[in-house]
Amino acid sequence: MSPEQWTRPEAEGAAGPPAAIAAKPTREQVIAGLRATSEGGADLVQLLTPEGQRVTHPDFDIDVSDAQLRDLYRDMVLVRRADREGNALQRQGQLGIWVPLLGQEAAQIGAGRAMQPQDMAFPSYREHGVAWCRGIDPTEVLGIFRGTDHGSWDPNSMRFHLYTIVIGNQCLNATGYAMGQRFDGKVGDPNGEATVVFFGDGATSQGDVHEAMVWSAVYDAPVVFFCQNNQWAISEPLERQTRVPLYRRASGYGFPGIRVDGNDVLASLAVTKWALDECRQGNGPVLIEAFTYRMDAHTTSDDPTRYRLADEQEAWKLKDPIERLRVHLVREQIADQGFFDGIDAEADELAARLRDYCFNIPEPPPERMFTEVYVEDTRQLAAQREDYLQYLAGFADEAKAGGVR
């Protein structure tokens, strides 16, 4: 009997699969298994319901003060406003492209605030919220999308790597870094180091991600694989990426996998904190699947209305991460209208500052491609720089002589 017949008992002469072989699930079963409900469930860690009600979890609970709750709300509101301003600037021609994070604020802020100062983060190209948590001003992100730099912060001092555009490649970088943390003896106690790497559900179809998980498992690398499952890999839905929930893939590599409500900032904080503590104490890698939704386009060059239904987005709006925390703050009398008005005013100031900065970013000089690549100058590099500058000067000479022909 062929393996194909095992999945098709109705085929002539087929007696069905052996008892030890599971039948191939139907498409409907695959989709049902991949989706989580707003009520949560046994496989979804949730501490704050979409209605803003605080609930507990037997394994992943956390004590958060009123001041910390207000800070988390402030983080999400300011990051969303910076994201919306970046989107608007691109539409006005000030940025070449923008990668929105709308709807994913809770996953990023929760994970970012779970990190200790000594931890290291490896982002993809959408982690504006994690960058915020690592102390990187949003203005430093604008240059990447305006094309004036590749990232202006120091990854070593900020403990936040530069953005990675190649899908999934950051997982290999993070695993190598985490292996170094283990080899250097920086794990094994509560004050040790850990690494967290961020990627999307679409990236899980890339070989780099799987290779990273293999190596991290073999070497017990202290790395948290933080998958922001926003349901869409550009125009491909989750069910085109996998037959099982993404967090279950971890068992195939031999380390824990957890699915968390990615629209719940408290659950994202609690689960990521636990995972990082596991890693820094030497217990190997962890996979977190933050179940969330991309409320905007994949990038500003994408049109999600061509492949996504409007009612799907409307359903997810009811799970908005900012609104559910706001409702909780009001219900529990943790914040008043003055607090919310103050945060809104601060968001307006941030947007104005971003806009002013973007309009006044200086154009980089052409010789920068020679001065900002290699640490040390070489004879060949100096000759190339001189030739290129002479070439550019020739255009200036022609312009002075009456215009470029």
C-alpha cells in the first residue's frame, strides 16, 4: 500500500491507514485547528480578555502594578501613533516604504518590556514597538525607510540588532549569538543573558528559521523564537503555511512551544518573561506563537483588500489590544480621563516631532558608501572612492559649462 493510499481510504483496494498512522486532516479540520477563539482555550494563554476583564492562568500569571499598567498603555498608544505617522509620511512621498505594525502593539510591547537590559533582540522589519522598548527613538527608524541609512543605532549598546529585511535570516543570526552566550558562560543563573528573535508566520516557511531551531536545540542556545502570527504572510493565509498550530512545531525540535494571545499585552509580557528566564538559566530555546492580526497592509506597497475580507478585519477590531487595556484601566479605576488626555497630547507631540525630523533628514554625501562599510580604509577602497568622486565632479563641471547633455 502506498503512502498516498493511507490518506485516501476510499481508494479501490485501500483498507485505510495503519493504526499508528494518522489520516490526513481535511482543509476544514486544518483551519479549525489553526484558529483560536476570542474566549481563549486550553492552548491560548490569556490574562486580559477582549472585554478588558482580568483573568488568571495556572502557569503564566503575573503581578503588575497600576503604574506598570498605565506605562504599558502609554507604550502602545505612542507606538501606534508613531506607526500611523510613518504610514502617512510614506503616502505623502517622504518615505520609500513603510511596514505597519497596527494591531500588533501588545505582542511587541509585552515582549519588549519582558526583556532585561543584558538581553539581546533580533528584529525583522516590523518591530517598531520592540525598538521603542529598547530605548530607540522612532526617528532612528525613519532613515531606513527613507533610504538615508540602514539603521543609526549601535546594536551592542542598545541590545537591539539592526532591522533584517531578508525573511527569516535574523533567526540564524540570533541563534549564533545565543550560542555565543552559552559558550561564553553567560547563562545558568537568574542574572544570565538571553536572546529573543522576532519573525512572522510566513517566515516559518523559510529554511533559515528551521535551521536556526535545529541548531538552537542541539546546542541548548538561550534563544526565544517569538513568532508574531498575524494570520497573513502578505497575501497567503495561515492555512497555506502549516497544517498544525505553529507553536506545536517546537515539539519536533525538542523544546517548549506556547501560544499566547498576541492582543493581550499582559499575557505577552508574562509568557515572554517566563521564556527568557528559562533561557538565561540554561534550559534551552522556547518558541512563542503570539496569535494576533495584521490590521493594516503587509507594507505600504500591498493592497490587502484584494485578498482579505472586510468582515474578518471587523471581527478582529473587537480584540484591539489598546482598547481592551483602556477598558480595564477605566473599569478598575486605575486611570482617569486626565491620564488618557495626557497620553493623547504626548502622542500628538511625538507625531509632530517625527514629521519635522523626516522633512529635515539631511541627504547623505555620496562618499558615505566608502566610509561606513569597512572599519579600516584600504588602498583599493581609497582608489575607488577617488574615481567615483571624480566621476561625480564631472557632472558639476558640465553643468557649469551650460548644462548636462
